[in-house]
Amino acid sequence: MGNLERVRTRFILILAVLGVVDLVLVGYLVWSSQANKLAQEQALQQKAAALTREVAPLEGIDQKLAQTRVDVKKFYEEKVPSQVSEISQHLVKLAQDTGVTTQGFHYDQEKPQADKADLPGIQRIAIDTTVSGEYSKVAGFINALERDRFVFIITQIALTSAEGGGVSLQIKFETFLRET
């Protein structure tokens, strides 16, 4: 029986050691699981913060879009005439106010093309003319054209000197017409 007692003691000792090893391993698993969960939670918090920063400009987009529509409508009403006669009268007045003489304004209304990415309800109009006068007055006309309440986009200028110290300026520019 002494031999059996020794085997039994060893068996209990081995069982106790294996129990301690099991407890250590369970503790390690619990600890590593919590560390892994903490790392995942931090990663998710960082991702949430990044996404929040990304979508911040979209907050209140409905109101911003409504205000943009109002602003665009107001811009069209103030800056884009609805009749070619408005453009003509306005250009004649600009020429008179700046003291230059013109040889008339020639209009070319571009028909909308399917592949062109222009604004809906707006027609582009090309205008060309030749203005003559003193250099400072011609420069004043260009300045007035660029600063005008209507939208004028200068596309080409050719300056030549005229008799008597004046200059002649051939100018091509574009404007827009609201389709009604």
C-alpha cells in the first residue's frame, strides 16, 4: 500500500499543478480578451470620430441647399437679363458713360448643345464690337464691362492705334440670357 499511497500523492500533486496551470491560462485568456476588446473599442471610437468629422459639413444640408436655390434665383434675376434688348441698352449706356464710340454690337446666340455642360435655363450670347476713343476712355470701358452688374466675360481683345492719338479696340465677350 505504500506504493499506492505514493502514486496517489503524485497524482494529487500533478492534478494540483495542472489546476494552477489551468487557472493561469484562464486568467491569461480573460486578460487578453479584455485587452483585445479595449483595442477594438478604441479603434471603433477613432473611426466614429473620423466619420463624424467627415460628415460634419453635411449637417443642415437641407437648409443650405434651400438657401443656395434662393441665392441662385436672386443672382439670375439681378445679373442675367431676360431680353437681348436689355443687353443692348446697357452696353450703349456703358459706352456713353465712358465716352467711347462703338461701331455697333454684333450678337451671336449659341444654341444649346446636348453635350455642353451649361446651366439650365441660361443661354450664352457672344458679342463683338469695336470701340474707339482716347486710351483712358477705352480702358475705362473695359473696366466698366468687367465690373458691371451683368455678367460679361471678355474672351478676346485686339488694340490698334487710330489717327489723332486715339485707339481702337476690337473686343469679343460673352454674356448670358435668361430663358423665359
